Amino acid sequence: MSAPPPTSTPTLLKTQPSQLIRGLNAWHATAIVAGTIIGSGIFLVPAEMMQAVGSARLVYLAWVVGGLLSFFGALTYAELGAMRPYAGGEYVYVRDAYGPLPAFLYGWTWFLIAKPASIATVTAGLVRVLGTFSAFHFLPQTLFTLHVSSSRALVINYGHVFAIAANVFITGLNYIGVRKAGAFQLGFTVLKAGMIVGIAVLAFGATGGSWTNFGTSFAGATGGMAGFMAALGAALWAYDGWNDLNMVSEEIERPERNIPLALVLGVAVVAVLYMGMNAGIQYAIPASAIARAAVPAAAASEAALGRIGISLVSVGMMISMLATLNGTVMSGGRVPFAVARDGYFFRALGEVHPRFHTPGLALVIQAALAVLLILVGGAFRELFSLAIFAEWLFYMVATSTIFLFRWREPQASRPYRAAGYPFVPALFIATAAVLLCYTFANNLQNSMAGVVVILLGIPVYLWFARRRVNAGSGSNPRPVP
């Protein structure tokens, strides 16, 4: 008589924790890179860069250097992402190279400040751009006032409501599935790329445009090395966001192939679009006009189409910021999820939604923190400024892990090896160190505040580490790539 068929397997499967799914293809991954990078920066920073260096040629040089440095960083992250395709990206690299404490401090900084402040900044930018249209003149009007104390009041206007609604909408889209969020990212990235190409072409059609504008200069520029570093910093800010792809590595199909492909292709596409847009702006208007323009791209489009050109740029900026917001929300939610899954944060943040297969609670908490920053108004800008120093510090630390992995794990599987190793990652690290020193010296107060925020994570880590030991590790099994 044969043994009865096993009945325990279905029960065991039901009790297995839900896992993230690989729902992002190569096109989605490339759109995450390009779409997250291209925000409002390309529309705004040409003025800041011209004010810093005063020369069209030097502005272009800053764009080229910034693009190369970002490309070097992407090449390094391509090896790391293909080798360790897990949620959290840089958190995983720092954890495996330097241990859980530095990794926790990275996750702590991103969860508490960097990502919520980025979301608040983008949504506030959306409101500002929307307010340029007469139909939305009511956005600055007060909705209600909450008196915090006898001398302080929290004023909520319609703009706050719109910013919060944008945050909730994009978070909800990411909550109900990574495929839906990926499709949104791809569609809006293609749309924004088309808008940028269109604006650049229109700028070249400006009636007052001339190739001689490339030889003009702005007399009131900062100049010197300080000026060029300021321009380079602005360019790197406009290129920022390429690392977000690595945070969703665990949800990318064929990560060993698609992560390197998306990083290299995404940064290259952005560089081409940025060069084209900047060329159009400099052809349309001279250096002095660029330096004085609030939105140089709008000024160039106005020279070609009049007031319609300004509206076109405003629409382009909104489309651009929506894709950036989606990429930021998507990537940011995976960082606290990865920390919690290791047992160093609240366990619930490390759980996957059983139906949607997304880090649902981590996304919700991230959205709530962003709402708080939106409501406090201008205060979040200071938080974002102090996060800049911390971000570049961790970029440098995460990039350095490639050297440790090459030394410690020479036989490990590396589907992609960083081109130009060790020169490429070394140059990126050296540049990051220079920028850190420059940022620290020129923004001492916010840089020191950033250091304090990082260090405040140490007692929090020790508390969770003690809980983890008492619970017998308390972490979920690491997924198989």
C-alpha cells in the first residue's frame, strides 16, 4: 500500500513570507535611471552655473566633467549591482563591506532625511510651476491656520494640498505594484525626453539666436576654481539620481545584464539630452541673459515662441518632475525595507505586501515623513541642504566597496566588471572627496548638521542591534538573486 500524498506542502507555502518580484525589464530600468535624473535641474541650473564661471565654454566644460564623473560612478555601481542584486542597493554594499553599523547609518540618513526631503522638494516644485498658470492662481491662498503657540502658526494653503496629493498619488501607484510604477516611469520618461528635444530644437530656432553667443561672458561671475567647483556641483546635482536603480535591484529581471545596461545607457542618454538643451539655451540667448534668467530654458523658448514658449517649458518641467518623483518614491521605499529585513529596524517595515509584492508599509511611512516636511514649509529646504553632504559621503563610501570586494572575493561571480577599474572608481572617489571638502567648507552649518544627524543614528542602531540579538537575529532570510 502506497503512502498517502503529502498534505503539508500547501500549508508551508501559505506561511512563507511574501517576496518582492522581478517585474522591471530593461526598458523600465533604463527609465528609472534617466527619468529620476532628469528633474527640474536642467531647466534651472544653467543660470547658477553661468553666475559661477561666467563663460559659455566653462559652463559646457562643467557639464562634460559632471557627465563623465556620473558615468564613472554608474560604471562602478553596475558591477556592484550585478554582483549583489538586492533591495537597498548601497545599503547592501556598505553592510557587506564594512559591517552593519555604517550600513545602518546610511539607511538611517536616507530614511529620515534624504528621500523624504527629495520628495518634498519635488512636490513643492510642482506646485511652484503649476502656479505659473493663471488657472491655478489660488494655490497660495490659505486654506486654514493651525496655531502651534501664541507666537507660531502653521499656515496650510491649497499648494500644500496639491503637493500632498501628488505625494499620495505616486506613493499609491508604487504601493499597488512595481510593474505599474515601472510602466508609469517609462511612459513619462519618454515624454520628458521628447519635451527636452523639442525645447532644444525650438531654442535653435530663436530669431535673435546666434552661434556667437557661445563666445559671450558674464562679468559678475565668481570665477576661478571656486566658481568652477560651484558650477560642477550644480551640474552633478542635475545628474544626481542614477544610483536609485540599485535600490530596486531585487525587482529587476535578469539583473546581471539589465542593471549594467540601464546604468550605462541611462546616464549616456541624460548626458546627450543635457548637452543638447544647454546648447539650445546658449544659442538662443547670451551669457549675461542666462545668468539673470530665473529659468534659462523658459527664456530661450520665449525668444523662439513668445509666451507660448514659457508655457511649454512649464509643462515640460511638470512632466519631468513627475517621473523624478516616481523614481524617488520607488527607490526610497526599498532602503528602510532592506534595513528592517536584516533586523535593524522595525520588523513591519521589512514585510512585503502579500497581494502587491511591494514594501507597502515602508512606502507609506516614507510618504508620511514627506508630508511632514511639506507642511513645515521652507524648513525642509534646510534639511535637504544638510543631506547633500551626507549623500556624497555615502556615495564615496559605497563606491569604495568595489575595492574590498575585488580583494576579499576574487573568485566571486561578477556578471559585469567595471570598465577602467581601478582608475574609474578611484577618480570618482577622489572627486567625491574634493566635493565633500568644498561643501563642508562653504556650507559649514548644514554640513555639521548632516554629520550630527548621521551620528544620532548610532544609539538607534545599538538599540535595534540589542533587540536583534535578544530575538535570535530577527531578520528575514536574504533572497536568492
